[in-house]
Amino acid sequence: MPRSFVHALHASRVSRRLRVSYTSCTFALLIAAQTAFAGTPELSSPTLRKIAENDTIVLGVRESSVPFSYLDANRQSIGYSQTIALKIVDEVRLRLQTPRLAVSTVVVTSANRMSYVVNHQIDLECGSTGHIRDREQLVSFSNSFFAYGIRMVVKRKSGIHNYADLAGKTVSTTAGTSDEQLLRELSMSRKLNLRIISAKDHAEGFDALKSGRAVAFVMDDPLLYGKIAQEGPAQDEYMVTGDPLAHESYACMMRKGDPVFKKLADDVIAGMERSGEAEQLYNRWFTQPIPPDNINLRFPLSPEMKSLFANPNDRASDD
């Protein structure tokens, strides 16, 4: 056999062995990396993994949920619950060690906010979303950050004081909310024969009352006080009235089946509530003038809120 052929054959075998060895090493390294990746608590979270891969966290925000989540004069998202969302973002930055993590915002409505979470179009929504047990089939909720009642706002001169006074009249609420469902159930159970306007957002719902197309706007009481405060000198024309249809609580909403990310959000909110930071934040947004028009809701801390701050929890409103 020619010596050149032997040398070529030997070189070919060595090359093949090197390729096999290289492939084996690469495969071993890949398996090791995947194992380490899965074993890291932060990166075992699909939400945190998505955030890390995109170097961006996407927040769902509201347009007119004053003072929780709304847009200022520059179309920037601000508010009580938006501040809480940004505190959670700060913790995400620490966990992922990405101090320059970008924040993207998507305006959502009561009607589409859950689908945005379910479809992973947003990573977190801290607005004015009630933690209702039925919703747990689709999404997860953080610890609650606000306790409230569902009532109605009317014009003082209307003579309306409770729900029996609404019989046969037109009432507005916001589409896709638990308030809308409760209002329809009330109309049927008490045979009130209400004509219900399901507005696209809270601003449109209140405008129906303001323009006379509806005699009442049924919604969460802090949002009602927020809409009244926005009326400036005309705010004395309106009042919040009626027995609460229900007592509920707001929480941040996130994808279902991600306990690591949920615990991160829970710990941030519980820490704020126990330390007194949440009460300071509350006073900032509910008892002092707020942007952009320096309105003041004059909505002091309730006993229910004090209890929530002392005992953080993620219980559904209808437990």
C-alpha cells in the first residue's frame, strides 16, 4: 500500500475521531448548560426567561384608571399601582442582574387585559383588576394591593340614593368588569329592568352619566372618586352612593403556572405593605394633589386597607 495513501487514511481517521470528540464535548456542554439553566430559580420562570431573552419587560397599563394606572399629559403611564409595578420591575432587574432592563408599556382595557396576559403579550398588569376566583382559571394574581367596594356615582339632584331608585332607568358601567356582571345579576334578581350601557373604559362610562345618557355609573368606589375629582369645580354636582354590591380587591395579574415570578411580585408587595412604604404611596395618590391637573381624591385610608397592609395576602375577593 503506498505510503501516501496510508498517511491520508490515518489523517482521515484522526479527523473523524476529532469531529466525534468535538461533537460529544459540545453535546455535553449543551446538556450541562440546560441543566444549570433549569436549576436556576429565576430562569426556571418562563416569565423571567422571556424577559431575559428580550432584555425587556412588558407592562400592561390603563388609560384612565385614575389614580391607579393612567396616562399623563405626555401619554406616560403613572399612578398608584403603576408605581407598584415599577417596584416589581426593580426587583426583576436585581434578580436577572440587568440594571438597564428596558420597560415597554401596552395600553389595555377591561375587555382585553386578560387575553394579553394569557397570550404572553404582556408580562405583568398592575392596574385596577379585581382578583376574582373565576379569573384564576386563566391567570395568576399577586398579593392584593387595594381593597374596595362596588358602588355608584350619581348627580346629587337626581334623587337617587340606592339601587331600588334605578328601576327602569339607564345605567352605565365598564365592559369586561366584575361590576358589569354584578349589575346585570342585580337587575335580574331584583327585577329592576335596567338598561345597561357597557362602556369601553371608565372615562366613557362616566361621560354617559355626565351627558345624561345614564342616571348612574356603577364602578369600584376609588375609581368613582377619581372621576369626580377630575371634574374640578363641578365635582360637587356628583356623589358616591348605594350599598356596596360587593367588596373586592385589586392585584397584579400575570401568566398562570409561574410560581417563581408570582413569589417575586408577592414579596415586593408584602414588603411595601409591612414596611409602611405602601401607606406612604397611598397618601401620595389618594389624599394629595396628583398630576396632571392637581386633583385631590380626598379618599383617606380605610380600615379594610389598614388590615390589608398589616396582613398581606392573595385571597380572591369572592373567597
